[in-house]
Amino acid sequence: MNAPTGRPQCGHTQAFGLDTGPVSTAPVIQPEFFEREREAIFRHQWFNLLKRADEIPNPGDFFVRDIEVLGTSVVVARGPDGQVRAFHNVCTHRGNRLVRAADGCVKGWQCDFHGWTFATDGTVQFVPDEGQFFDLDKSKMGLPSVHLDTWAGFLFVNFDATPRQTLEQAMGDFNQDLKPFPFDQMICAGRWRYHVKANWKVTMNAFQEGYHVAFVHKRSAPDAFTGTDNPYCNISHMKLQPNGNQHLSVPGNPAHDLSPTEQIAFKFGSTFTQGTGGRGAYPGTQQDKSDDWGFELNILFPFSRINVGAGWYYLDAFWPVSQNETVYELAYYFPKPKSAAEMISQEFSKIVLRDLSREDLYTNEVTQRALNSGAIKNITLSDQEAAVRHLYRTVERLVGR
Ligand code: FES
Ligand SMILES: [Fe+2]
């Protein structure tokens, strides 16, 4: 059976109190709207850094993340005391960018302008020619901190002086619905970044519905997510939260005809295209809500996701850069492979996901170009695209129309 069994009788749109009218293209083609999003949303949100605290396990481990939409850069480091902290990546002497490396393990960082040195807990360690300064109190010159918190082991930062809500509050129903997933039993197996010439919402929209699957992915996934009972990949279960978070269960087709490579891959591990494949239920999923469960998309408003399947998960984010530019980043997690065969199986799954994503991203760019022409003023959405509508309505509510 490959029918959307978890769909409410009245449809998703009505079930979540959404309207059925047209959706304006202004929020994706107007640079002024992007500026308003920056002030109303991005300055206050928790940013999912797509990394786990256990990926920087040792004192001195660090990584840098540039947050382009806020024109800033953050360093996340495990200090000598074992605590993980986040700092603005700026030297407190005259404001030089302090850390140039993307990641590493160090005792501290030396600014390459005048040599001030900082420990990985943010404290100043050494100031060259210190006697030339006036009343310099080094204990007050540490790196400016950024709010950092973890959820299920994932690192998040918030640049507000006082965050409007805690990370736990921002996660909403995911605290019950998603947190029990065994995230800590899997490790990062691959990471990609793509620069996309499209608005962040246009880019994300292609990942919020199954309607496009039969067309955009007709060659790469001809029957993995679509079948005779569900030819247009209707989402089997949806939960749209008032805070903008979304859950979508993507259907899998139990009658999916495995390619020879896929048969080998599935023998040694879980693959992206196989659904449960009889491998049992995972905690922290909504498998029991539909008979055709394939995998799940969990969108943390505004633009990052924690997507889970049977034996894998991937994190991704649609990092806004400008009205017309987005960086799409994806990190794939699997159980640590115990054999070369398991590793090959995981590589297969990674490549399938990579190819599917590229097909989506290409479509996003040409869609954005067509929207920028101004030829249409609204987009028209079906019930299967309720999550797309929900995103626009949430953004409009926060930013204003
Ligand atoms: S700006 Fe960093 S030492 Fe001067
Ligand atoms: Fe897609």
C-alpha cells in the first residue's frame, strides 16, 4: 500500500487553520522584504549550526561558522575545562577577525594583526607590549560571547542580547515528537554546501512537498516515493505548528523496484530510498501515523531541518544570504560502519541524496529567475503544498505584508 493514510479527512490546509487564497511573490522577489526578514526573524532566531557537541569532543576543539545574513562570524570551542562556548569571531583589541581556520584543535588563537592571544575559553592570555596600554584590564577583554545551547546534542546559537525564547521553547512539539530519535548513535558521514541563486524560501519550498517528485526526480527516483496508490507523492502525515515548525512524513513505496546497486546497498545498511524495509520502528518518528512511511522532514522555523529515516538522519539548512541567494548545507549521519560493505552501502545512500538535492536546487534557480521577472504576482498552492503556504503565512505574520 502506498496511499497517504495519515492525511486528515478535511485536508492538511484546513486541519491547520490555513487559508486557501493566493500567496504573494513579493516575499521572494523584493530586496526590501528580505531586509525586514533580517530584522524581524533572523536577528532573533536560534541558528542550528548543523553540528553536534560530540563532534568537538576534546579541549581545544573548535569550528568557525560565518552567519552571512547577520554579517558575522562565530567560533564554537571546547575550553580547557571541557565546556563548549560560542564567541564572536572578533579580536577585542581593534576588531580584526580572530580565527581564520575553519576548524581544528588548538591551545588558543593569536590575532594576526598585533598578536593578542586568546585561550579557547575566550580569555585573553597575552598582550604584546602590554605596558603601552592605559589601565588595561585583561580580565575584561575576553572574546564577546554568543548565546549557545544544545538540543539532543545539536549546537545552536542566538545573537540576540536576550533571546526572546529558549531553545527548548523554540523546538515546540519536537521536544516530544523528535527528541527520542537515537541521534547519539550515529556519526557524520558527509557534508556538502551549495551556493544557490534563489531566495531561501523558494529554495526550501521544493523540500516541503512531494508534488514535484514525479517530475523533478522522475529519472533518479522513478518509484521510490511514488506508486500506483500515490502517484503524486502526497505527504502521508503532516503537523504544522503555530511557531512555524513543521513535520512531514514522506511516503515510501513498498513496491519500489530496487536497482541492482540498491539491492546490494540495502543488504548492508539502510538506504535513503528504502523506507523502513521491514527494519522496525524508530523512536522519535511518526512511523505509526501512516502505513506508507518513508522518512521524515522536520523543519525548525525558519530554515533548518532535522530529517530522520530508518537507520540514518540528515541535517540541512537553507542559509539566507540575500533576497536572491541561499547557501544550502547538508550533513548526513549514519551508524558508524562496522565493515567495508556497510561503508559502501552508506556511500550509495549519500550519493542518491546528493543527486536528488541537485535536481531540486537547479529547479530552484530557474524558478527564482522566472519569479523575478514579475510576470506572476501570486503562486497557487494545493492542499499537498500546505507546508509551503504555512511558511509564507508564518513569515508574513512576523514581518508584515
Ligand atoms: S586587532 Fe587583534 S591584536 Fe590588534
Ligand atoms: Fe525533491
